[in-house]
Amino acid sequence: MKVHFYTALSLLALIIFAACQQNGGFRKRLKIRDTTHYTKEAYIEESLDSNLLNKFLATNTNFDPYDEYIRNFYQKRGYHYAWINKDSLTEQAANFINMMKNDASYGIKDSSLLNPELQQLTDTLLLSDAGLRIADTARPRLEMLLTAQFFAYGNKVWGGLTADSAKDLEWFIPRKKIDMESLLDSVVRKKSNAFEEDEPVNRQYKLLRSELKKLANLEASTKWDSVRLAAKATFKKGDSSAVIVAVKNKLAALGDLAVNDSSSRFTPELDSAVRTYQARMGQKVDGIIKQTTADALNVPLQQRIRQILVNMERSRWVPLEPTTDYILVNIPAFTMYVYDKGKLDWSCNVVVGKPGANTVVFSKDLRYIVFSPYWNVPPGILAKEVLPGLKRSGGGYLARQNMEIVGASGKVIPPGSINFSKYSGGNFPYVVRQRPGGRNSLGKVKFLFPNEYNIYLHDTPARYLFGENKRSFSHGCIRVAEPKHLAEWLLRADSAWTEKKIDEAMNAGKEKYATVKNKVPVFIVYFTAFVDSKGKLNFRDDVYGHDARLAATLFGSNEPKPAKGPEESAEKY
């Protein structure tokens, strides 16, 4: 799919009319019939000849992927029209056309959706009060083209790339399913808000689309000059500089600074605006204008628009918001969000996989909590780090790392009985594990949602890493800043697990499992542009290069795709 930006003719401007807008409206408007909610017995009176539909589908091969949907739609309604009623388009027909036009004008367009015949027919709809002034033979063609266009548009704009394409881009969350026939039947029956209400997209998609329109309007009306700082220069509340004026102008344009202030003084209002902006960019929130702040402000608006479009594409893939409990980890935001019955309850910082040891994008159900866990050293870490240490000092290394060696039976093996020089890692016949305790790499608790990637949530003794802004340090597993809080939340409905019992289990020094009564879905996602719970548009860095690869697919970029990191799924912790 190739997506093109800022072309003079957008996809749906072609679908609308040759006439443009004037003073906020069309010079001539479609005559729209205010339809009622149809019942099965109250379809539009006019109907199609089934042989005509067969001929249409046979000759319009570009709609082959939707052939079955189109046939089923008309068969179920007895071939009655959906879009044209007597001498006018239905209200829903005009709404659908206008929705597509508006989407296209803000960048949501696809050259594969262009349909010259539909353009030609809609060009005839520069109507007088006489109604639809097209030949009788063209009326059914317009009706069928609108239906076919609905399926083509919905597949691209609401469904997005194919599931195989998403997997190629390292997205392994099951895709949502859309019943396009039922959706079309529903929207043509309803009033004017049906398309907005019934769009089969996650709420985040709609929020991003709204922000996309704002940025597109800003990009069209604003010269986005760079904020230039001298080397190592910083500015804080009370300072004065010409640079401060430039920062104020940009923050005002972006909506972070509410007051109209062109002075060069760093005011308390600017301090608040800078902090808001820093939080939206995932930066350290200190109210100081520095190079990282300037760099973010200098990102071209067109680049931000593309970033939103990339993340809107991902939003097309995800299921609609669950109404149950669930956990969501957004990798580029380094944050875990916990939802209670579909409502955000709390969130905390996390540490994710470093580039080359990527945390995988997938979803599974959380089933078990392991208190005071052992950590079984993965093969890769065993070969690269542990075996060299064992060869140097054997039992001394084990003691320093609080580790032990066990055989297949689970019995502890004395290190003095093993000739470590014989082994290179892959042929080591034993398990090396770290005992429970405060020094354990998994901390005092881990959370299991069994998966083929061997990824889980867990505590960590390296607490200082949660204070970093960019937290990609692990071998792939996800370290949680508030593990006790998470354990309490997961077990809150289990009276056997009081806060005291959880504390005791976390510090017992002996591994103990707890089963979560009602399994909780965990979604590990990758969004570099999103709207937060306060309604603020956020941007994050493309930690693993997933944005770059998806942009190349969407926009036909000639930029080389970032290389994938080595396979390290066996080394996740």
C-alpha cells in the first residue's frame, strides 16, 4: 500500500465533486434525503437486478477481494438500494463521502482506492433542486460503486495491513475481526452519526485522527523555524533570551502554552508549559529548556504527521478496548498501564529489552505469580557470562552470585565435581540457577503469562534504572517498578492473599506459586504516538526501529530498514 502526502487532489476530493469548498461549504450541495431507521420491511423501494450486479462484479475486477461481501449484502436485503432513494442520495451516502473526503485531506489516503468511474458519476451530482440528474443506467452503477467502495475503504482504513504484513513487522497480537457486511447494514439504517459511532476502531485511533487534523492544519498555516541553542546552553524560570521567544511561539502553536506572550522572559507560565511538553515527549520533566527540548521542538511537523499515521495504522490492528481487567505495556513509553474493568486504575515505569534483545509485541493471559523465585540462567547468558566465571573460580563465582548447579533430578551438584573446562555452553548438561533473595535478578516476585518468547514481568534489584528516561536495559523481559502493588492488584479478590501474606511470600527466600483466579490479558504494544489519559498527544522515540520499517511499507520510503537484532528469545529476563 502506498500512501502519498500533500497532493493537490486527495483520494476523496476525487470522489466528491469537481467543485471545491467556498466560504466553508460547497457552492452547490447534494440534495440529501433525511432517511429514517430502516426496518427489514422498510428498505428503499428501488432495487437492483441481480444479473446487473453479477455483470458489475465480473467487469470490475478491482473489487474481487470484496465480491462475496457485496453479493451477500445485497442478497440479505433483497437487492434493495442502500445509498440512493428516489431523486437523492441518502443522508448516510453523503456522510460516507464526506468522511472519506475529510480523512483523505488530512493524510489518510491510499492511491489504490482511486476509482475514476466513481469520480465521473459523482461529478454529475452538482445538483439543482431537481435531484439526481444522472441517467437511469448510471443510478445502479453509482449504487453498486458506493457499496464496493465501502468495503474497499473499510478494509484499508479500518482494517489496515494484512495480518501477515503485521507479523513481518514483528507484531504478534491477534488482529481484530471486522464483520463488514453487518457494519454496512447497520450504518445505512442509522442517522447521521452512524459512521462515527460504528467505526470498528480502537478509541486510540479516533483520538490520534483528531490530533492528526490539528497538526495538519498547523503544518499548512505555520512556518516551523528551528529553535537554536548555543552549545550546552540552558534556560530556566527567570532567564531572558531571544530563544525564549521562539520556544514560546512553538509551545503556543502546539497548545502547551495558553497565554499570549511574546516577551523574552522565562515566565512561570512558560515553566509550566515546558514541563507539560517534556512530559508529552517522555523527557525528564524539569522545566529547563535544553538541547533535548529544542531537538523535540525542531522535529518537522510533517515528520510528526507521519509518526501519527504510522501509529494509526497500528491502532487499526488492535482489538476494541476490553471492558475486563487487563494490563498494557507500551514499549517506547517504558510504562505499564493497569486497567480495572476497562478503566485505567494505575500505571508505573518499566524497563524493557535493549535494542538487539527486543521485547516482543504480543499478548497472552497472566495466570501465575511466583514469589521468591529462582532464576534459571538462560543458555546465552550461561555461555557468555556464567561459564567463563565458573572456569575462572568455580565455587567462588557461584557463591558471589548466590547461584547453584542442579541436575536433571533437581538435586544440587557440588561445583567441585564438575570439570567446567569441558563445556562451552551449548553442551553444558546442568542448570545454573540463582537462589531466591534480594540479589536475585528477578527480584522478589515474577508474573507469568506463558508464551513462546519466554517473556514475563518481574521485580529487580536494580531499582535505580526506573529513574532513567529511556529504560531499555533488559534482555527482553519486563522489569516492573511496583511489583508488590501489581501482586496485590492481581490477588485483590483472593481473601487468602492479604498484604501481610504477600509481604511474607516475597521475603520468604523459598519459591511459592500463586494462581490468579481470573486470568488477566497482558498486551505488550509498540506505540510511539498516543493520546494519554489526560487527552495529551505524546510522542516517543522509535526504540527498535519498528516505526521506520512500517513507514517504509506505508509510504514507500527508500530509506533502508533497520536490521533486526540477533535472536535472543532464550535469554529473556
